[in-house]
Amino acid sequence: MTTIGVEEEYLLLDPVTGLPVPQADKVRAAAGMGHLVTDQEVQYELLQAQVEVATPVCDTLEEVGGHLLRLRHALGVAADQHDCRLGVCGTPPVRHGRPIAVTDQARYRAMVIQAPQLVAEQLVNGTHVHVAVPDREAGVQVLNRIRSRLPTLTAMAANSPLWDGHDTGFASWRTVIFSRWPVSGMPPHFHDADDYDRRVERLLESGLISDAGQLYWQARLSATYPTIEVRCMDVQLRADEAVMLAALVRALVETALAEAAADTPLPDCAPELLQAAMWHAARHGLGDTLVDPGGTPHRAGDVLYEFLRHVAPALDASGDSRQVTSLIHRLLQDGTGADRQRAALAQGGLRAVTELVSGQSTMP
């Protein structure tokens, strides 16, 4: 079975005002003292109001879900000890008028010099899924084959409608914010692994990016692990929704590997159409049409079911079909995280949104 790992980014929020608070170093240290997490599992993030977790390498969805629940619990307890709450939202509902302190590491200090305003507004949190691939050549072939499916994943995962106390009109405002970096958005088509490496090296030599971590494509080859890293998804309100997305990403990668082995023709995806489809997905989530891999708009539910059909053999092979299908049905019934944040805003204002994203709400 193909191994997977999941990274989640969280905000640290004041429980009353909902404002981000710079307590990351203290929360990371407190989480480690509880013996429920290791240093490798709780990682630094750019801003001191953010923390990131990374699961160990997993074989099954049960492992992924168990680790995410453990890590969320440990960080939630640590946050409580420092009078803040763990916020599982792609963007903060409200922000300070002043920048949050940057984590004191050389890489992050250099980013402030490079793009101070972008860093100040980088209070965005995603779900990143790593899926093992046999080698970099296979990884590049997978990247080329999954690009047209990334907008659907973005729409399903949308959980960042609010910014500065108001509704942006976008289901995933995080996607828009991240698109402003020099190398971001949809990954381009690559001829092979050598082409990928050569083009990345040119970016590094130009000084436009300082390291491979600044390849902010929505999917990329990992610079650290033998994996494909899919990064187009907001962090999820519920851990089992992150598990569902991890299962779909793994199935998508396995399907792409099978297609490459069978020499199935690549999808014919014009880059401008892919970029516009991603923008449309970030704008509407599942509340409007989605653009299918062929470039045709359909009802969002129809595109989701076609996606499910596309990856069904891989889901069946891993034994994940029943669980994933059930969670997709619930998603279509309950709505995305963005839909639920908007419902909380309408019912109880920004305080209700803070309670929702920090796990204090009684809303479904």
C-alpha cells in the first residue's frame, strides 16, 4: 500500500477576541512536555501565531486519523495553558492592525526583507498531503496528470472565507493570498525530472527564490522526502475531513501512476484554463459550478462524483471506498468549512466563528 503523511497548519487565537496571538514558541514547548508529541511532529511556521504538525509516515487512513486527533489534542491542551485556542481555519476571521512577530530563523528573516507585506499577511493555514512515489521521474509524471484535479480538491477543502472581520466573497481566500508569491499557483507541465530540476535550479540561480521551500506551487515534488506534496487545500475544521482529503490525494496519485504505466495520454489542459478553474474553485467552493478536467463547467456535485469514479479502483484497492464515499456525502450535505463559517457568522457574529474554528461551538 502507498504510504502517506499529512501536515496541518493552525492559528493560535485569543478565545474572546478571535485575534491571532504570538504564542507559538510557548505552545510548541508545552506540547512537547506532555510526551504526546515529538519535536519532529510539531514544527516552526513563518509567524508566531501559527504552528504546524506533521504525522509520521502512515499506511492506513486509521493511522492518519489517529495521529491527527492526537496532535490536535496535544496542541489544543498546550494552547489552553497559554490562554489561547487552536484555530483550524485557513485564514483568521479577524486580524491585528499590526504585524505578528516572525519566527526568529534566518530563512524567515530573509523572507521579511524579500516581501514584508506578503509576510505580514501570511496568516494562512493549509493541509498538505505527501504521497510516496517510486522515484522523481514517476513523481513528475504524476504532477503532470493530477493538475486538472487540483481545483476540485481546493473547492472541497475551502475553509477560509473571512478576512479582517468580513466575508471576502471567496470560499478559499487563502488560495488567493498564496497566489501572490513569485512561484505559486498551478504547477507547470514538465517534460521529465531533469526538466523539473533544471527549471528549479534556474529559479534558485536567479535569486527569485532562496530555496526549494519557496516553490509555492499547489503540488510539487518534496525537497525532503520521496513524495509528491499536494498543497492546494485549506486546513480542515474536522480531522476526519483531512483524512478524506488524504485518501483522495493518495488515490489520485496511484491512479496517475497506473495511467503513466499504461501510457494513457495526458489530459489536454491549457495553463490559462487551469489557472482560471483554480480561481473559480477558490471563489465558489462547492456553491456553484466546477470546471471538469476537460474544461467544461458542471454542477459541483457532479464533478465530485466523477472525481470519485476516476479514483474508485485505487480506493477499492486500499479498502477506503466506503469511508471516503460516506464523508463526501456528508460534505455535500453539511457544506465546506467555508459554508459552516458563514453560517456561524450569520447566526452569532465573529464570536461564533471563533468558537466554531476553535472547537468550542455546538454547531454541526
